[in-house]
Amino acid sequence: MVKASVYRDSLESRSLDEVVGVIPGPLRELIEQPLPVTAWVPEVRSLSILIAVRDCHFSQDEAGLRAYEEWVFNRNRRLLQRPLYRALFLLLSPERLISGVEKRWSAFRRGTSLSVIERSGGRAVVAIRHPPHLLDPTAQLGMCAAFRAASVAAGARDVSSEVVCAAETETRCELRWR
């Protein structure tokens, strides 16, 4: 499960109005009648909406996947610059952000977990444990882009993120920063 704010924020940025008629019923309901941002929604439905956004607004090649990743990064960066989040992140360094990432993850998600696998100066590897095949390449890159945006919000510079493991039930993302 994931908070509805995840898919709602995406739809505010990129509409699916032109394809909503061909989207399956349960997803169409979430698009046409969005749940409150605090509601819980099955993560597979939220991810399906994000994949529909990618399919509708980005080319279906490697360049399109990278453009989608940048869109997720920029959308999350803007979200974290809003007054509430900006105040929270002013108190964090990238290292402190990484230290508390598991708790922040569980505030927005149930049924998946996030843990820090490796941490050293300017580098961290986080592992998302999830049900089999939940995260496709689009979702994996999107997760890494969101981690990159959070790192930038916490004051990191020259941040890069990369999927370093894409297994059936685990996705690992490596973050590097100055």
C-alpha cells in the first residue's frame, strides 16, 4: 500500500485525460475520482498510473526512460521545496537523511521496506524489499530519482543515483553526492 499523494501528485503534473477511457476500471476510478492524499491505495495501482503517465508522455526508448526519470526527480524536488518540507529538510544533512530513511519510507508505504545497506562519506546504497516483480524498470528509476531529489533537498550537491540491483523481490539504488 502507498499513500494516494504519490499518484495524485503525478497526475497534477501530467494528465491522463486523453487515455482515461481505455484505462481499466479500478485505475480509471482513481484517476477520475482521486482519493484523498492521506488514503491508502494498493501500490500496484499507483505504479500502474505512473507507468501510464510514462507511456503517454514519454517515448518508449532509453531516452524516454531517462526523461521520465528526470521528470520524477524535478517533480519530487519541487514537492520538497514547498514550505512544510523545506522547513523539515533545513534541519537535515544528506547523512542524517539516510539515517532516518527507513522511518520516512514506512510513513508512506506498507508491505514494502527500505533499508540502508551501505553508507560511507558521500555514498549510500538503499534496498527496497517488495513483493515479487512489483517494481519494473520505470518504477525502479523513479524510486532512485525520488531518493536523489530528497538528497538534494537535504543539501547534497552533485547527486547521482543508479539502480545497482533489480531482483525479483529487491531493488537497490546507489546514491553519490558531495
